[in-house]
Amino acid sequence: MLENYPDILTIKQLKEILNIGQNKALAILHNGKIQYFRIGRSVKIPKKAVVDYIEKSIM
């Protein structure tokens, strides 16, 4: 799952993976449903956190 993506994702990649818009992606991150961290002004998302979110969503 998600083999074509790097281990650390951007918001743009998160939107592609989940097929959602900018506002929904930011809401998911800010609500703590997917863990993320910042480097400067850039938001970085571990791919493992996205996989965990997807697995929880389908159960």
C-alpha cells in the first residue's frame, strides 16, 4: 500500500492519497486524526500515520 510514495509525505500527497481537498486535509491533521510534524513552515506527515488512519477508517 502506497509503495510509490516516500516515507514522509506532504499535504499535497496526503490529498492525493485520500482524494480530499485542502480544507479536509487540514482538518484531519489539526483534529489529531493523523500525526504530523513541522520543519520550519512545512508540514510533514509520516506515511505510517496515513496507513494507520486508513486502517482505522475501514474498520
